[in-house]
Amino acid sequence: MEGEMNNLIKVWLSVTVSLSYCYVMSKLVSKGTKRLIFFLPIICLFLFLPLKLNSVNLVGGTSFCISWLANFKLLLLAFNKGPLASNPSSLSFGRFIVIASFPIEIQESNINPSSKNSHFPTKTHQNKQNPSHKNPKRIINFTIKSLLLAILIRVCNNQDHNIHPNAVLILYFFLTYLVLETILATVATLARALVGLELEPQFNEPYLSTSLQDFWGRRWNLIVTRILRPTVFEPTFRFSSTLLGYKWAALPAIIATFVVSGLFHELMYYYMARMPPTWEVTSFFILHGLCLTVEIVLKKALSGRWRLPGLVSGALTIGFVMLTSFWLYYPQLLRCKADVRTLEEYANLGKLLGKMVTVKVTIF
């Protein structure tokens, strides 16, 4: 464990130095292909660095932050777009490093109060007098979900070997959501303390989704939605609109977005498993992209004349996500025992924290 922590420190020192270089280059080199050329060595390095880690949790989090999000942010910055270029005059070196390396995005109202975020409905924004980190409802939700996460980890670690495999998959499905939301919320709290600004939410109660469009576009892992929109969806949309027209250009753009998401999930699976890809997780995202396009076509054809009750459509949406996850999303991870390794790491972390608390109590 000590060796892995040393590797983690070395990796993130490399990330900090690399992003410092990018910060300087973004000031010295004009936007466009020339700046992109200066960024390419760093982008390649960020694809290599996760291979220095072996812990499932550490390599998963690191690859998500740098190989995917940071690289996409740098690609956008090369052309003076994205969160790192939204307001260069007020983006200090420290904020640049935090925004580039953390899975966060500053609320657009902090950047330009008169602007509106076009990616999300207004209900995701917090009132300036009641920011999300001081919102009692959010604090209560976070506490409850953290407790549920602790209970689920304990249950999964002590599960009876006779438990039905499908029941295990259901546990893993909810564990995945709680782990992601809890970790991202914790990272956002740390980042908020560092940058001193309100951040966009990463999740928006995905279990309340009433359609695939609602689930993927407005509720699930929104930091990925925000980074895929300007890097994949919008360029594909502009290109498709010249061929298909504005009305249907979103369909190939959606497919392209899900394909890219699937490929990057496949890359993260490789980092965690160190096994050749089976393309199951890519198939999962392509399937959802295709189903989402069908859903949009049906909505356009019906024009709001007929709609399922929210309770029914919500159950169908979550049921579809769960069943396809069991079929295509989890098998690749289960074959390489990533679930077992992950739970062991959580158990070891719990023991370490328990020892630290015991030592502190003994001292006092």
C-alpha cells in the first residue's frame, strides 16, 4: 500500500507540473493548431500515467480525471474553448490547476452573471444566497447517501456465497451510483474550498429519471455530459446539420457522443483490468445511444400528443438501465475481479481509518 501511495504522489506531481506547462503555453501560444501541438505531449502523457497505478479505485479515479476529463479540457483550451478558457483574465494559476485536474466545472453565473447555462435546466442552478454547499437538503441527502454507501459496502463485503448472482448485480448497481456521487461530491467540496466558487452539480437524482434523454442528459454524471457536449456533440451536430438539416442533426451527434463515451469507458476498464478489451461496455453505450435516438424520433413524431405517466416511464427507464448494465456493463469488471479488489480496498481503508481514530482517542 505504501508503494502505491508513493506512485500516486509521483503521478499527481507529474500532472501538476504538466498542467503548469499548459497554463504557461496557453498564455504564450496563440489558439489553434499551434497550441494544440504544444499540448499533444501532455495529452499523450495523461494517457500513460494511469498505468503507473494498480489500485482499482486510484487508477479508476486518476484515469477519469486526467486521461478523459483533463485531456478533453486541454483539447478545448487549444482552441480557446471550454472551462479553462471561459474567462482567462480571472483564471489564476491555482484555479487553472484545480479546474483542469478535478472533475468539476464552475457555475457559469460565477463567470458571467448575465449568462445562462444552455446545457442544463435552470432548476440545477442554486440561488446565490443559498449555495449548494450550504443547502440543508443537499447536506441531508449527502449524509443519507454516505450512510447507505457504508452499509452497502459492508453488505457486499460480508455477502453470503449462496446469494443469487442477480441480487449481487443489483447491489453493485446501487453501489456504483452511491460511490460515484459520494466521491464526486467530496471532490467538489474540496475543490470549492480551493477555488472559492460555486460549482455545477455532478448528479441530479438520476433515480427520478422519466426517460433516457432525462437520465443521460440531465441527471447522470453531468460532468461527463458537459465535457462531451462541446468536444463531440456540437462539432458532429454542426457537420450533420449540413447534410440532414437542423431538425435531425442531433441524432448522429448523439450516436457519436455515446460511441466516444463507450471508448473512454473501455480505456478506463483497461487501466483497471490490464486485459484486452471485450467491447462490451462500448456496446452498452452504443445501445443506449441508439435507443435514445429512437426515443427522440418517437417524441418528435408524437409531438406531445401521447405520453406515459411519469411513474411508468420512470420505472421503465431505470429498469432498462439496470438490465442493460447487468448484460453489458458489469461482466467485464466481474471477470477480472475488479469488484472484489475494490471492496477489499474499501475494507482496508476502513480498517486504516479505524486505527487512526483509535490512536487519536488513546492519545487524548
